[in-house]
Amino acid sequence: AGVGRGCALPNGVYTVEDLAALGAKEENKWCPYFMSKRLLQTASVVVLNYQYVLDPKVSQVTMLGGADIPVRRPEGSRIDEVVPGAMKEPSIVVFDEAHNIDDVCIEALSVRLDSASLERSSKNLTDLAAKVEQTKQIDAARLQEEYQRLVQGLHEAGEIDDQVAERISSPVLPDDIVVEAIPGNIRRAEHFINLMRRVVLFLKSYLKERKEARTEGALSLQHRMEEEAQVDSRTLKFCYDRLRSLLNTLEVVNVDEFGPITRVADFCTLLGHYVKGFIAIVDPYPEAHGIYDPVFDFSCLDAAIAMRPVMKRFQSVILTSGTISPLEMYPKMLAMTNVVSTHSFQIQLDRRCICPMIVSRGSDQVPVSSRFALRDDPSVVRNYGQLLEDLVATVPDGMVCFFPSYAYMEKVIKKWYETGVLARVMAKKLVFIETKDIVATTYALANFRLACDCGRGAVFFSVARGKVSEGIDFDRHYGRCVVLFGVPFQYTLSKVLRARLEFLKEHHKIQESEFLTFDAMRAASQCVGRVIRSKRDYGIMVFADQRYSKQDKRDKIPEWIQTFMDITATNMSADAAIQGARDFLLQMSQPQIIDSTTCKSLLSPDVARQRAAEKSRASTVHGFVQEEDRPEKRARTL
């Protein structure tokens, strides 16, 4: 974050490590955490996570979202006069990688509870009650010690004689004096803990009430809690703040241990504040495998609820992403009624370094698709396997393959193993698979990169919407080709998804098929975008499903990908796609001819020299030299 005026630090870019190192110096001795909180209000530029602005629990602490900030009125204006921009903070908020911002908003305002988490919540309440009693005893002992010191001081000063000192030093202090010495929020802690116990007991009975899935509105759930748990809806609003205050007063260090009861308190606060845009769903069989493990979801259905305070507080809000397409869908979902401009910028590349292709049928002209009706068709799995074998034999270094779900990936890989496809693939490249275990996936990614670095080559099987599809880059030789086996639609039988689709249709006039297609295509675009991370990079993008060739799907592919997709590449067979990949890789292997206008500065020589001089002066402020030339420093601050 760039540090602005009103701060003791010189101007510059500071990471958390920088603040910790500066705070540890003898002349400073300040806490980097509290210093960073202070800098949030004075910095010129702050780079942080979405939750610091969108999640009300976090933004309340950082004071970056939610509350309105009054604007200074011009001189001579009346108090009742409307001032343009009043109650707006003159700041610009930029949400980068905002293609999934609606999901982030919904996740920040949703709570999931199951039987195990409710049992841990009960244990948390028992531990809190024990800590409250321990604090009472400590405070009572502290007051008794202070009283003894007072008597001893009076005796030593000659104010009282030995007989009086002996008589008043031994009695036990009255209970009302001891209770008065305990902080008020601890005195009332028992009432709050008992209230939370009633809430947990209500949720346990509500979770196991019936063995079929059911939904209930937030207002109806409020009435049930008032009748059965004797909890007023007005009291629910303050549960989260009350719990946080209690944990701070008890000086609880391991806050993570109280995560289950924190989620229950979060649910209570959401239920107390919101009636519209939320729904309670109980699903006794969440994994759809016949295993009874009921789950309670208090789900937010309206992403605009989390976005509305941000739009109300800040003067300008910008959403940007390389895969934010189509643009007109986001103002609808986020209820952005005052949109100034929506614009898609074309990508500027030195050469044609992207080769997107839509493969709609195999070499035997049989259509390929991952839709439910064809998932058990052996010809589809066979054609997918043949396409993978041909690509492995054609593409050097690393390849990444994405499947719509873990279940479909396991089914296809099993068939490939039985038919010998995997053995033939591993003869040319090593194979690594993403799993639900984060640690195992991390090891697989590390070994995948080692295989690519040593020249052996590797294929990484992954799942759309998984960890690899969002946060991992396969730049340079790690990802010369990405393949999408199917269209990554969401699980349409999900109770939460069905409720959200109904809400979008009723309140935002977004049809079910429109949203599902939009959501699937942005997930697909995010997957294929993993392989192009710079202007010098190049890669092949294969959309292996006949549904991608339809106009409603193609129109939702980002424009910078559509620009490089020829009309002949929108409906290809597998053998034609392999030939297209060979031609593209042959072209990429040729020496690049740099145009005379490429890589030239758009600044005039005088302006360029002036900018360089300003940068040199800014690098040394108050004797503090910025280490801008060190590569590790640049990598850490970008």
C-alpha cells in the first residue's frame, strides 16, 4: 500500500513483512497489525482481499465497508441543502478478477452447519462458561489482595491500630462488592451463553426434525425460533458482536478453536438483520450417495445485499477481469442501477499466440459431449481418450485437462485405465491428478512442474471450479495446451442452486438457462485462461464438447479469445483439431519477427527523461532507500 499523508512512515510500498521489520526496530517498537489498520485509513493505494470490503464481519473491523462517510460541505451551503456526492467517500474501489464476484458476495453472507459443527459449538459454550467462572475467581482474588494491601497500608501509616487491623483484614468480602468488581460484560456473559445454548439446541432439533429435504424462509424461521427457543429477533442481531466482545474480554488466544460457535453466532446475526433474499435449507443427503448426514444451509440468494453498502459508500466502483463476459449480466445480478460504462478491451499481442478450437466430434464423426445422456456412452469416452493420446503425441512439455466434476473425472479415468489409454499416455508424458485433498494436490502440482522442467513432460487432470482452475498459473512450458472435456455446468439438483435460480428469475428477470449457461462459460473461460499469462506466452485451447459450437455458448466466450478463433475452428473433428495444433506449434517454433513499432515507448524522449528523474527522486525519501532494483523485492510487492 502506498502511504499517504498523516503517517510517520515515508512514502513507499510496504508489505506485511516490511511493517514487521520496521516495527521491530528499537526506535519504533510498534505492532505491525495495528499499524496496518491505521495505514488503511491514510494510504493512497491499498491492495487487499475482497472480504475486507464485502464481508460485513471483516469490513466492520477494518472500517472499509458498510458505514457511510460524510463529505465536507462547501462553504455557505445550508445543513438541509442536498450536496452532490454527500455521504460518499471520494475513493475508487477496483475489484480485480471480478468474474466470480457474485459468488464471493453470496459466500460472505451464507452459513453452513452440520451435526458435527453443532456438537463442537456445544463444547465451545461449555469452555466459555468455564473461562467466565475462572475470570470471576481471578477478579475476586485480585480484589481480596487489593483489600489486604489497603489494610496493611493504613496500619503502616498509623491510621488504624493493631486490633482494628486484625479485625478488618480477615473477613470475606461481601458478594455484591466482588460482583461489582467484575466487568459488566462478563457479569452478563452467563445470560448470553444460555441464549446461545438455546439456539444450538434449536438447530440440533431443527436439523433432525424430518428425514426429507425442506426449505423455509428467513421470516418463518425467525418466528419458529421466537416460539421454540424463546429468542427475540432483535437480540439475534447482536450475537456476533457480543461473542467477539466476550472472546476479547476473556483474552482468548486460540480463536480458531471457537470457529463452530462463531458460525452459529454469524447465522443468528444474519437471521436477525435480513428477511428478504435468504433461505434456510435442510438437506439430509447432501452428497447424494445415500448417506444420512443432514446439513443446514442458511444461504444468501441475492449478491446485491453485500454489494449495496460498497456502492452506497464509495464514489466509484470498478469491476474488471479478463474473463468477465458477458458484461451485461453483472449489473443485473448486483443490482447496479447507476452503471456509467461497460467496455471490453481488446488484448494486444505481438503475434497470434492463441489457438482456440472447438472439437464437436471425434475422428469417427460421433458427437462428443459430457451431457448427462451421453456420459455412459462408450464412444464418447473412447473419442475423448483418442483426442488426449493425439494431443500428448503432438504438444510438447505440459498439458492441463479439465473435467466438469470429480465424479465424471473418476469415471472417465477409470475407463481409460481399463482400455489402456492411460498406459499409452504415460509412455509419452507423466500423469498427475487433482484430488479433494489440498496437500496431495499441492504435491502433485510440484511434481508436475518438475516433470516439465526436466523435459519429460506431464499431463495434469483437474476439475473446473477447483483449486487449480482458479488460483494456479500454467505459464510458459507448464501449459502449452489446455483441454476442456465437457461444459462445466453446476449440479442442477442442488437445493441451494435451485433456490437461487428461482430468486434470480423472480427479482432480476434472469432465466434459468441464461444463468446456467453464463455460469458454465465463465468457469470454462477461467480454465482456458490458465495457459496465457503474458504477451510472450503461447498455448492451445481445446473446447471438447459439441455444445460449445452453439451460438449461445460461443457468444459468452471472452472477446480476446474469440478474436483468435477462426470460423473453421468453431466446429471441428478431432483429427482436424490435431492438424490445427501441429500447424500452430510449427508457427510458434519459428523465430519471431519483431515489428518496428513493437516494444516502443509511447512517451516522448523529454517526458521519459522527466519520469525517470521523478522515479529516482522518489526512491530516496528522508534517507530511506527503496530497494526497487532487487528482483525479490519487486516480486513481493507486485
